[in-house]
Amino acid sequence: MQSFKITINSKQIAVDLPEKTALLSMLRNELGLSGPKLGCGEGECGACMVLVNGKPQTSCNLPLWAVQGQEVTTLEGLGQDGRPHALQQAFMEENAGQCGYCLSGILISASALLRQIPLPTRAQICQALDTHLCRCGAHERIIRAVQRAAKTEGLP
Amino acid sequence: MSAVVPRGFTVDRNDGRKVLPGNLHTNRKLLHWLDFSQPDLVRVFTGKVELGQGILTALSIVAADELDLGLEQVRIITASTLEGPDEGMTSSSISVQDSGSAIRHACAEVRFLAIQRAAVMHGISVNDVHIDGGSFSGPTGLVLGDYWQFLKGVNLDREYEGLSNPKPASQLKLHGRGKVQRIDLPDKVLGQARFIHDLRLPGMRHGRVLRTPSVSAQLTNAQQPVPASVLEQWSKLSVRCVVDGRFIGITAANERDADAALALLRQQVSWTETGSLPDMHGLADFLRNAPHETNYPIQKGDGLGVGEGVSLARDYLKPYIAHASIGLCCALAQWDGQCLQVWTHSQGIQNLRDDLTKALDLTREAIVMRHVEGAGCYGHNGADDVAFDAALLAMAHPGEPVRVVWSRADELSQAPLGSAHLVSLRARLTDDGRISHWHHELWANGYSSRPGRAMVPTLLGASQRANGQPIPLAINPPLAAGGGSDRNAVPGYSFENTHAVNHRLTVMPIRTSAMRALGAFANVFAIESFMDELAHLSGQDPLQFRQLHMTDPRSLAVLDAVVNRSTWWHQQREEGVGHGLAWARYKNTSAWCAVLARVQASETLRVLNLDVAVDVGRVVDLDGVINQTEGGALQGMSWTLKEAVQFDRTRITTQSWADYPILRFSEVPELNIHVLDQPDQPSLGAGESVQGPVAAALGNALFNALGVRVRQLPLSQDHILQALNEPA
């Protein structure tokens, strides 16, 4: 057992857990979050993507010791003041998904992309999302939704 | 216990009762479908389930339009065994047809009953009552009331009578128009608990099952498969172990302990394995030589033997492919000693319940099933199996809910696969370049081993128990239900002599079942590739060559539409770029689809454009149809270019995404979807028409670019190089 202090969605939390516990396991089990999803446990599909200090990282294979004292953002923490993030709004408006299981991770990576490149090209969007698997084939409308959000003013 | 009768693939409408629309025939009462007991809200029940295809949204549109209500006044309630209709499976792209039609007619009837009541209460004619936004008004525009007032005195515990026809298409406001927001997506985009994986019951235990490493693996030590030392260690950790034959499961109070226990089991349990799988590199030989039984989907005119009179003969091969859901199979169950409750993302809670009764020796009444959304499944994956796993473990822990989740490796190697499929085609051309004889012969396993259809359960865990019976051979739906391996084995062309022969394997070394489009994917790939080859052989344009053999106006129209609306099809091709086309009418009775592909080809294939036209009859949810078609096209492209499950002679070796690449964002082509709305024609399912045409259009475009024909899927670098090196 080890004590961890981590900032999750702007709130500091303290937990005592085995050192090798995966971040995703803590987020879903101890914190009861539903945003980040388990898809493979091997960091290969992107369903569990979260931001660590603003950078997208898969959380299913990320041990807690690696995020000690760091800032973690999940899908739940993307919006501000109770309002959804511009990306979430755009994904709803575009019906950008089919089953939706991959969307949490994709939204996370897209948010990091828009922070870095406010008006990305299609190629840049595809590159940023290339580690994410979507089995339903919703790629085209996901790209469209990211483009739509990029054009929205007042992006947090 | 009463014996559960196996369910058929189709509803028998010749059962002596008056034939009612859609699934009203089997769920005849209005209260099966509609409930107005809550204020300002109509609850609409369906036995169909959300798989990511947007069916809940489409069915809500049907109800809202027919009742003249806003979508916000409609709450669609999905399948459970507690209330609502029994509609069997959500499969085969028939939900809008069967459930939609029932809801449409039930709503029309209730609307009429409410109008009738309003007219009587206000002493006016039924023709003078108008409804808008759920508000009833009289001839002078006077507001009379609403559904909830007028239906108070109407008992919906009555059979549908057909008192009033549904509205004509011209009066439907939401159908086929613009973009309706999907009901389920906001929760998923905002991170609300909506998936079965997010369902957490109080006191829930976490279950895991150690799967056999290969299908025929036996425990080396069947007497005590789990060492006593391990069991002793677990007793201190609240980990409990359930062993029943080759079924070894554990539960733990927390998920990490369950995962750790499973990892330990994997190390400690020893298996004895024998090679029982076919040679992955000799699939065509395996399929052709395996024992099989045969049926003949069409025998029109003269047959065409091998050899003399054959202008061209070609074989096409599809490997085993995986459903490869992004989510992991998951289920929850709770047993109180008398009643088993199951939460599942199965495509057929009723079928699953039937198999659970057989496997667990319970009555139907003792099992309550609820559907909870999972990730997209695209057919019969492990969703049913994991529900059995959860049920069996829950019955070992009375009172405590148990949640079981599979691993990625189990997902890819333990769930049923889409069958390998060999098609051998031959044809005779006349001197003037027309096809006079066509012969289609195919070999594949059956495309369904879904629960509920056999005397024996088809659940993986049930087959592995001490008293378990082997999973029955996969079967095929009858042609009346669209067929299975022979789905679309009958070409959509009017050849004078047409024969199709379907050999269903009677051995099943690799477990197969329903995967999206069933046999249509391989058959359409073969037929439409072969049409291209015949056009090339006879020096004809592939489009005109097809049109020459087509008579059905909607088939011609969908092909015309995709060609005429394409911005690139008529342009000069650049070096290394190829164009290909293909089309089919799904199941020969459902949606029409035509596809154009533009590819850049060297030893690898890059897809630049996919243009698709579909005719699904009357469109209910326009964006839903486009979404399904886009998704089907991209998934079909993924199968075509990349996918094949790998195995050695003992085990399925596809265990992770690294072993099973699927389409990525950087590979997505420009997509154009054209929906041909036919408001006065019956609605047809939109989920499965495009995969076969996409495969063939890609193969044809590859040929057009490189001059080589790849007849073995996937159209991978290996297969392209192999074809390039073959003598012409």
C-alpha cells in the first residue's frame, strides 16, 4: 500500500492503494467515474485516455506512482462551470458516434489537440486521433465534430 | 420444469390468427407498446435494443410523428422481460420494419381512440378533431385537451384492431428530415453512467472466468485443477473460486483482487491440449474438403458443369473475422435463491433467457432479464456468454450481485467469429458478351449459433461445465429470413440460367456465428468481383456490363445515382489510381446499395474515396441512415483491407489489437453518402447493405489501378504481392 495525492478534475484526492494500481482502475473503482473506459488494458485502443498535465495518456496501463502529485483530467472534467466543452457540444450536434464507447478517449485527445492547434487541418485531426480505435466506423463524423468545435468561439 | 421450445428465425404469420403489422402480430395488445399513465409523457416499449445503431431514436421518431407529439414527450423503453413486447433478437436489420411498423400502427390506433373519445366528450365529429404537439383542438381552434385526458377512460389492455391507418408520408414531420439528436449519445459524450460497464450494484462482487486456452483443452488435473495452496491463500482475501468441469471462475470483493486472482489461476492451472484447428494457410482446402450438407438457394434453367462451356471460373476466399468490439463483454447477475436477475448487453434477451433456463435448470418465470447498453457488437459476440458466466457465479453467491468482464484476449479468441467462406464461381458468356449461365458454389460454417434456437444452449460457459454439452453446430437462417452463408448467393441479375449451391460445414473447429451481413459480405464480394472479371474478359465497361443484366428499376436507380452524383468517377484517372464499383440488394429483399471506390495502389492500397448510394425505402431517421451507411462502409473497408483472425493448429493466436489491426483515422477516405428517399415505400433496414459492395468495389478498384486481381481477403500487402507474382 502506498499513499497517493493526485489532482483529478481540479480536485485533490488522497488514496492508499497498491503501488502498481492502474490509474484507470482507481478512477473507475475508487472515484466511481464512468467517463474513461476499459477497452484492452494494454494501452492499444485509447478508450481510457485521460490528460496528465494536459497531455493525453492511456490510463489503463499507467501506474499510480507515475501520476503522484500530477494533474489528471477525465471526460468529466473537460467542461467548465457546468457547461459542456465545445467539443462535447459539437459531438452531440453532429451525432458524432455510434455506440459511443470510444468517444470518451477521443474527446480527451481532441481537447489536447485544440489547445495546441486551435484550427487543425483534417490531417492533423486524423494524426491526433490515430491511436484511437473506433469499431463502428464513426470516424468521418468524429472528424467533422472536431472541425466544428474548432470553429466555435470561446473555447475553454 | 417446462421445456422451452426453440425459437425460429422468423415469426410464423400463418398461425391461424389475423395477420397484424410487424411484431404486433406476436404482441397484439396496445399496452405491450404504449403507456400514457405518466403525465405529459408517453412511454413507448420496444423489444429491440440499442447497439449504437440509433434504433431508440428512430423508433421515437416513428411514435412522435404518428401521435403528433414532440420527441421530448416520447420516452422509449428498451427490452426487458418485465414489460413491453417480446421481439426476440435485435439483428438482421429488421428493427425499423418489425418494431417500427408495430409502434406506428399501435400509435395510429391509440391516436384514433383518443380522437374518438374527444369527439364524444365534446359532441363533435372525429373529423373535426386536430392534434398538434399532443394538444387536441376542435373545429374553431378551441383547445379540447390532450392524450392524457382523453385516454383516461380508454383501456389499452385490448388487441390492435386496425381502426385507423397510419398517416401518409406527406404528414410525417420528423421522418427523413434533417438531423434528429440521438437519444443515447449525450450521456456517452458527457461521461454519464450509461453503459453496462458503468452499472454498479451495491455489494457487487467482481467475477472473472479462466477460459480454456483452446477449444478442446482439458484440465491436466481434473480432480483438483486449482492447487490447495492457492485456495487457502484466497480464503484470506475473500476470493472465492467456482469450479465446474472446465469452467473455472473466481469472484472477489474488489476488481483488482479479481484480476490478480485470474492472473494467478492462469499460472497455476495446467491444460492438456490437442491440435484440432485447420491450417490457417490452407483455408480453401479445409473448407472444400470438410464434411458438409448442401442446399440449393436457386436452380433456374440449366446448370453449368466444370470444364466445357465455362468462359471463366474463379475462387474467392474470406478468412475468419472477429467482431472486435471496442468494449469488453460484461454482464451482471443476482440470485436470491428463487429468482435470477440478469443485466446484459445481449442482442436478444429473450433468446438468452431461453438458453439460461436450459443451462441452469430454471423456469422462464424465475429469470428477469434487462438490457443495458454495451459497446457495438456487430453480431453474436461474447455478450451472451458473459451473461451466463455472471449467472453461474451469482448462483454460487446467493444475495450478492456479481459482475463479470471479459478480457481483450477473450474478446478476440473466445467469442464466436464470422466464418471463413469460400466461393467458387463460373459463368458462360455468349458470343455477344452476355452471361447465359451462372454457377455459384460456396463452403462455410453456419452463420448463427445464437442462443435460444437449439435444444442445447449455445453458451460457452455452459458447454464447459461438468455436465455441459458441446455447443451445437452453427446453422443458417432459412432463405425466407435472408439466409445465412447463402445470404446474397443468388445474384441480383437476370441470367437465363442461374444456380447456387450452399455447403454448410458439419464440423466446427472454430466457433462461428452471426457477424454483420452474414454470408452477404463474402458472396457479394465474389459476385461483384467476378462480374468485373467477366466485363474485363469480354472487353466491356463494368458499369454497362452490369446494366445489361439488370432489370429491377430500383437496382438500376441506385447504381445510376451513385455514378451520376459522383464528383470524381468521370474524371481522368491518374497514374496508380483505380476506380471500382459494385452493388447489391441486401438479402435480395431488403435495402439497395451501390458503391464507387477510388484507390491509390502500389503494393499497398490507400483508399481515397468511397461514394455510396442507398435506397432503404421510407427514411425514418435520415442522419441515422447516413450514420449506419458511413459506419458500415468504413467497417466493411476495415474487414476488406486488414482483417483476418490468426491461429495455429491448436489455439487462436489473435489475442490483442496488435494481432488484429482495424481501420484507423489516418486511413479514412473521403466519404459521400447519398440516400434515395422513397417516402411511399416500406422502410428497410440500413445496417448491413453496404459491406459486401464496399469489399468488391475496393477489389475492383485495385484491379483497375494495378491490373492484378486479388481474390483472397484481406486485400493486404501480402495478398497483393502474391497476386502480382502469380503468372497471369
